[in-house]
Amino acid sequence: MIETFTKRGTRALGALVQADGVLFRLWAPEVKQVELVLENDTAPMAMQPVDEYFERFVPGLAAGTRYRFRADLGSPLPDPASRFQPEGIHGPSEVVDPNQYRWGDQAWSGVPLSQCVFYELHVGTFTPEGTFRSARERLEYLRDLGITAIELMPVDDFPGRWNWGYDPAAMYAPARAYGTPDDLRAFVDAAHQLGMAVYLDVIYNHFGPDGAYAAAFGRFFTDKHSSPWGQGINLDDEHAAGARGFFIDNALYWMREFHIDGLRLDATHALQDDSQTHFLAELASAVRALPGRRRYLIAEDCRNLDVLVRPQSAGGYGLDAIWADDFHHQIRNFTAGDTDGYFEDYIETTAEDLAVTLRQGWYYAGQKSRHDGEPRGTDPAGLPYDRFVHCIQNHDQIGNRAKGERLHHQIPLDLYRAVSTLLLFSPTMPLLFMGQEWAASSPFQFFTDHSEELGKAVSEGRKREFKKFSHFQGEVPDPQDPATFQRSKLNWDELQHPPHRGVLNWYRDLLQLRRELPAECEVAVHGERGMSLRRGRYHLLVAMSEQLRLPLPAEATIKLQSNDSRYADDGQPVSIEANQVVFQQPGAIVVVTPE
């Protein structure tokens, strides 16, 4: 039986299967009457008002029943908390019984944050088939690579045949393009049995432009705040309790019914809330109250605010970690020379700047931003390394480029291997974006499959967006062109061929080494382009230019070097001269000293 209330009083929404029927519940605070419309030609059934909700229990119904809700004698619409939309986001909702799936992960106890190596993937482009089932077939590959936590880009249903997932419509329904709800359960189940956690990217800061029927029933928007998508989400205006409850129930739903281990919360800076208890703090408390193993919440937030991850007992919101973008942005400027937009804040990044970020988690801790002219960030002192997620690629930082180029498409591979080593040797939590571990040739471009009118507006908006970027030349790929989606699919055949095979070997060996590294880390800078990190007996030397000399620790022996023939077809191994390591080209070595 599905819980209809949480311990904190949040009402579970949607079609809730009971032992002898189905309870339907809808939040509709300003609606006078709601009818349940079943797809079997029976007469509409009136739902009973209960506070700001409408409910109806129908005995004898079971999984597979299709239905809609009709408010105030209007058109029947899909359930905003629908568990499945088999005919698309505008079609009828389907009752799903989560208890029909037989889980095999009873022994699963989770992965501590400090041991997480995240792998972000988009289900539709991760494999040629683009389904949960085909992604499940690649799980052993990810385990053998050294991944401990898979992060799925949004899987809730969307308009059309393909989408990034950030146009949320049916926020409870796994996308029918990827498979059934049980296909997603089987993916999570298999990952757990292989020792990997599964995180899910969720969007609570806006609704998509097509098929998001929640706002037809509930007051989800407010004029008190604005966002890049228009009106702000109603977290602190009239009827805000119900809107907050909708999102909190959604978070708990993924964790309860799909055994999801944690959520990545999209663009939390856009969740504006003047309530005494911020929505994020309420969400964190609700997640922490779940029985069983610990679940985690990770914020994507550009503000570098320590309050997000400080404990609630110390006045914080109690989230578990942050996508801290400073490291990525510094690497992009340092290696590829990015300066447009927010990269303006990272112009002339130095090795010392990178060292600051590696030591404290983020770089901006109150300094004035060149980009917007305002102070940015807070002091992260005292926050442990596992409060920060670092990357050198992610879906945003690739796909929001005009042509979806990855970092290794724009810098030499020897330098790419070197900065990859910084990421994977650092004690912060690394995040890989699918394919970066083999320097995938495929881009990750922005793609949609909207209706003709909306699609045209999206395509034209994409072109306008990049006119203001001084360094961009050429045509912007049309998001609506099916070829844009197809180009973004990974080509798994290239793994066995150079140079991809060598880069993959490097990532695998580094991730295997990472398991042996102690928690502490010392960072040193050597000139403008050299760095060293020490974690116990293990020392990393990184040269980010050619003809660089870095000091060799006493009695050290070389364990790994990125330009070895196992990793690089044209690599030049380092040489040792007078207790110095001589790099002929950009690269990295790991050395070991006696205990």
C-alpha cells in the first residue's frame, strides 16, 4: 500500500493504489469542483473537497486504469502528479502500482558522499536506443570505470520525442520515450546491486512551456518574484503551502517509489522564498525524516553560499553539497581561454587561483564580481571537501555552448589528460559527463522536439542568444532539427580505437587509484602553470604547459604518468634531472613516497 501522508503531514498526490482500489488526490485550492474522468466511458465522478485538495476513492480499480481530472466543467486534463503518460504529456494519465515491482536491493545501504564519483548521463543520448533498459546494459561498464554514483538528467516526461529534460511537464511520470516506470526501477535496482548509487536531477524552479498542467489546478506562480522563465514559483505567497507540498511530495516520491539515493536540485538560486523557513530547509528536513538509509540533496547554485550546506542547527538549510562551478570556469579560461559571459570573472586565471579553489572548495568568497559588479560568495571555512562537486564538463557547460563542444574538442589531449588528473586526484567530489572518460567525439547539443509554433520560437531564440558572444562564429545548430539530437548520441564503437582507448585507460587507472587516497590534501603551486597535490604518500605533479620542471619529492617512485604509451599514442614520457621532473609537454604524473 502507498503512503497517503508523510510523517511531516505532506499529502501524497496523484493516483494512490490501495488494497481494494485507488485513491485519487489533487491539489486545487482555487477550484470550485473537480471531477474524475475515467477512460472507460463511465460518467464523471465528483471528487470531495478536503481543505485545498480534492479526493475520490474508487473501489475495484487497479494499475493500468487511465484517467483525467476536470476542473469547473472545463476540459479533462492529465493529473499533474501522473505516474505515467503512455500517450504523451497531453494524453490520459495511467494508474501505476509501484508494489508490483519486486526489488532485489534489500542489502543496499548507499554510498557515503565522500566516496561519490558522479557520472552524469542523459538517458536519450547515452546509448543508441536511448532507453532505461539499454542504459542498464552499460552499468557494469560504469562500475568497472570506477563510478560510484550515477546522476540522471531529468527523466520526467516532456513534450515531443526527445528533450534535455528541463522543460518539465509531467513531473512524476518517467518519460515514455525512455520506457516504463518499472524500467526505471529496474535500472536503479541493477545499479544498487552493482554498488552504485543513483541520483536524479529535478526541477522545482519552473515549469516547461508545453504540457505542464499543474498550474491549471494549483497556484504555482507568484508576482512577488520573477525568474529567467517568467513569474517566480509560489513558495511564500497565498496558497504557498500546497505548492511547497507538491514539490516536497515529488522529491519523496522518487526516493520512496524508485529507491533514488539523492537529488540534484536545479538552479536553486531561482527558488526565491521570503518565508521564515526557506523551502530548501523544509525539503531537507522532509528528506532526512525518511526511514532507512541516508538520502542526499545537492544544489546547483552559482552564488557560493555556505548557508545552503551549513547544518540547520547552525542556521543553514541543511543541504548536503553544491555544484561549485568556479573550478570548471577557471579550467575553461586557463586552458581554452573562455572570457564571454560569466567567464569574465575568470579572465587571467592562474595556477594560484586554481589552488585556492582546490583548497577551499570555491574561489569567490566575497570578492567583487567583474561580470555583474557585485560581491559574490561567502567564506566556506570549515566546510569539508564532500560539500563540493567539481567538474570539467557537465551538460550545461557543454550544451549551452553554441555547438555543444566538449573541453577536449578545444584543447590538446595532453593538456586534457593533465586537467582531468587534477579533477580526479582532488578530494572534492568529481563529476564526469558521459563520454568525457574516453574523450568522446560526439558533441552534446541543445535539442528539443516542440510543436511547430513553439519550436520555431525556441530555434529563433537560440540564434539570438549567441549573437552577443564575441568569440562565436558560424551557424547555431537548430534545436528542432532531429540531426541535432542524433549528433549528441555517444558513439560506443570508438572506445576501442585511439586516442579514445588511451584516455579511457587513464581515467580508469586514476579512479582505481582514487580509492586508495587518504582524505587530507596539500596543494602547492610551481610557477604560472605548474601544481602539485599531496594526499598522504601519493603526490600529483601537473604541468599545464610544455617544457616545465617540477620538484620531485625525495625517494619518490613514479606510479602513473599521463603521457605513457598506455594513455597517449604520441606522448613523451617525463625525465628526471637533479631531483626535478622535466615535462616536455603538458601532462601529469603520480608518484609514491615511502611511509
